[in-house]
Amino acid sequence: MLKSQLHIHTKEDPQDRLKYSAKEVIDRASYLNFDVIAFTFHDILFFNKELKDYAKSKGILLIPGIEKNIEKKHVLILGLEKLPRLEKLKDLEKIKDKALIIAPHPFYPRHHSLNSKFVKNIEHFHAVEYSFFYLSFFNYFNKKAVKIAKIYNKPLIGTSDLHNIKKIEKTYTLIDAEKNINSIFKAIKNNKIKIITNPLSLREFIWSTIKILNPFSRKRT
């Protein structure tokens, strides 16, 4: 089983004010025995040979990724180093056979979450994100994602939507696959995966909420 974290932001992401670098994440992931990670910055593909080789030297497969804004909604796209023009959610069909497309935090009350647009466009997605952002006594939005995933037979991918390097192991996914992109994507699509997750403490939840709502936690672009 491959230990994976497939939704990561670092200080190189132009839309986030974060203190840690991509290489620091790779070092931390290696220390915690992760096998696979993906940097998924907002609207930019951050992937190059130097970073890929650095990850490989640490025993990690780095998968190219992006958190793309389409119709003002976030979509995780993994596996492509170049993207065609994607203006509408229906345009995801252009890349469906080449990439892994995940609905991140689909039902959370944030303006860029898919919400009602997810079910309307569900045929364009391969998987649904199970978010780290919940409490032991309040997990409504993930439960809704679980329900929809079950109805439409979509696998759930656990991620930490990393904005705090200390939370990289809070929620992640084990994948029953060989350590290459094709095998990993095939295993995910066939639901050969297991989510490992622990709820946030109330303190962590409050801190994360403040970061999400604070306009100064975002860089100006």
C-alpha cells in the first residue's frame, strides 16, 4: 500500500501565504514514510525535473497536479504537465482519459466549493475528496460527500489540503498499487484505496477556520 498525500500547497503557491517550501514538504513526507505526493497549487502547475528528482532521491513519487478554478469552482487535476483550455466543467472531458480528476471539499460552505455543481457534473469526476477539516462531533460536509460518492459509485480520497506542514499526516490515503502513475490512477478509479484520518482538535479547527476566513492569509496576485 502506497502512503499518499494528493492535495498540497506550499509557499511557492502564489495565492497562499505559507512559510514552508516544496522541498521542506518532501523532506517531511520522506520522514513520515510517504510514497506519493502531489503539489496542487491554485491555478498553476508547479512541477519540474529538479523537484521530481529531489522527491525521487527521498523515495517519493511526485505526481504533477493543480487545483484549477473552473466556473469559479475548485477542481483537483492530477497527472498532467500541461493543460488544455478549461473554461467549463464539461471541458474536463477533454482530459478525463489522461488525468485523475477529484472534487475537493465539494460540499463545504465556501464559495469555491462545487456544491450543487458537483452532482450536475459528476460524470466528469473520478473521485471525491474526504477532507481533513472536521471535528469528531461535527463532520456533516464529509458525510454528505460520502453519501454522494456511494450513490454514484465514486471512490473517496483522503487529503489534508495541506496549508500547515504539521497536518500532512492528519488525513491521507493508502493506495494498493505499484509505484507509478498509471498503476496509482487505476487503483484509485477501482477503489483499491483506504483512507486514514483523524479529526481535528477544537483548537486546530478554530485555527484552520481563522486561516480560511482571514483575507490576509492569501497573497495578492
